[in-house]
Amino acid sequence: MKSRQVYMDHGATTPVREEVLEAMLPFYREHYGNPSSLHAQGRAVRRELETAREKIAEILGAEAKEIIFTSGGTESNNIALRGTAKKKGTKGHIITSSIEHHAVLDVCRDLEKEGHPVTYLPVDKYGRVDPQTVKEAIQPDTFIISIMAANNEIGTLQPIKEIGSIAAEHKILFHTDAVQVVGQLPLDLSKIKVDFLSLSAHKFNGPKGVGALYVRKGVRINPIYIGGGQERKIRPGTENVPGIIGMSRALELTSTGMEEKSEKLSQLRDRLISGLLKIDEVILNGHPEERLPGNVNVSFEHIEGESILLSLDLQGVAASSGSACSSGSLDPSHVLSAIGLDHHTAHGSIRFSLGYGNSNNDIDYVLEIIPLIVDKLRRISPTYKPKAI
């Protein structure tokens, strides 16, 4: 029987806050008009939708007309990459990194099949892209660079400010998948040279199925599908009004006192890391300092990560063995392989992602049970040899 429930998988998704749900409900019950309709109900909903757009833009340091509502991060990434490639019309060159989320990597691989050469930049042992390698990869026909703001598995923050400046200097469009950063760290788009930025509401205690794409003013992009004039014709289709209202409220809540909340979350993270590293043959993955405030990714030598996950689950702890979007794969994480981990070490990795609602008591509980889990699993591991006393 599970003694308690501890949720440490906020990198996969987050619980919707009660205030967010309350903000959404009226748009299911009373204010259900189509925002494109000309009647009073439609006009009223349109005003609320545009107020939400303005609020999101203000928090991000953008203009309202630069925010395009989508169904989430995956669609936003697709629109940025495919829409830009479609606009270019020729088989231009793309630069990305080897550790991007599959919502970017798979799009790039698809565009590669269509004739667009793609450079997949390597990363260092911490999972960071060197801006110099970006500069060196630029070709005469490079039209877009796509580098994530922070890695979803190991939490490493990327130098997007420097990369954005390089892209701007060479008049190349720059896209960043900021799904893991928005809501966790302060972000001011007026101070970063970025042309496209993807975000998803369910990563910061908003509803699933809604997100946004920032498109810098003056940047032209072709829609990847057609069917209406909504969202400046970039993302046609009736807007998910309740979801947009919820996303706006969630971003407002998470952005209030963000620096203080990020610092508190970082303290919880560091306590968990410190405790886990006291266990023999445990490796911290990702940058020790330049990482998401809630991300802890460690490898336990001689054990399968799935076995640890199942054991944690039996004790009421929810964690992850990598990206939730590819958790069904038996292959080792492409991110962990890219930072130099061998097959067995990569398979022994666990991601704890902390967030709203986690406390010191949660950290204490995990640090109490996991040494016992590790010891039990290593005793039956064919590769583990206990150290001689």
C-alpha cells in the first residue's frame, strides 16, 4: 500500500491550479460564443481572448500581435520550422542541436527528407551548445537556427541570448523551444534576439491542449495548413477560448514573484541532488549550476531506470526515466547518449522534476526510500559488485 503521494514529474505535465480552473469554467458555461462571430456573445468572448493575449504578451515582454495561439509546444515548433521552410521555398540549410525535443528533431528529419540539409550540433558533457559551433555551422543558405532554451531531460540551460545575437548578425531566423523555461524562469523577449518562441500551458499549471508561438513583428511565415483566418491566418481554426483563458491565468500566477519561487525551487533541487549523490555510483546529468530550478537527472549505475521507477511508484512517488513523449521507446535517451553516457548508464537514469506543491517533506521522503530501493535492485543486478569493507 502506498504510504503517501509525491508528484515529481512536473517536466512531463503539471496539475492545473484551482485558480486557473475557476477562470476557465465561465467560458464553458456562460461565455461560450465563437470569438469570430459578430453577435454580442461572440464579441464579448473576442474581447476576453484579446485581453488574455495582451496579458501573455506583457508577461513575456512582447506585443500582443506577436502571440499566436496554438494547441501546444509541438504544434508551435512545427509552425515555426515548417512555416519558415515553406516561406523560403528553396531547399535551404537548417541548424539545430543533437539534444532537441523530438517535436523539433523529427520535424528537422522530415524537412531533411524534403531536401533541406540539416546540421545537428554536438553538445558538451553538460549538454550545452557552444555558440562558436553555431557560428561555424552557418552556410550561405542557412535560413533558420533552432536551439531549445532548456533541455527537457537533463535541465541544462542553453546560451540562447548569445546564439540569438549570432543569428541576428548573420540575418538568420532564430527559433527556441522554451516549453520548459516559460513559467520556471523570468523571460523578457524584448532583451533577446529571438524570432520564434514556443510555449505550452500544461508545463506551468495550465490546461493541456493549448500553447502559443511568439512570432517577432515583421517576420513573415507561411501557414502549414489552411482553413480560416484565425490567428493572422498562421493557425486557422476556432480558438480554444477556455484553454487560452486558463493559460493566461496560469502564466500570470506563475510569473508573480517568479525569481523568489525559482530560488526556493532551486534550493529543493539542490537538496535532492546532494542527497542522491551520497549514494554510491550515482552520476548527476546536466550542468551542475546552469540548469532548470526544478530539474534533477541522475544515473544509478548497475540498475535499469524502469525498475527504479516502478519501485518508486509502489512507494507513491511519480518520476520519469526521460521525456514523457518518448517513454515507450526501448532505446537509450538521445540526450544522454549525446552527452557521452554509455548504453547501460543511460538506461539507469531517472528524472525528478519538481514544481508547484513540492516541499522539503517530499525531498526527505524520497531520500529516505530511494537508498533502500537502489540497494535492493543492485543486490539482484548481474553487473554490480559491492565494495569490500
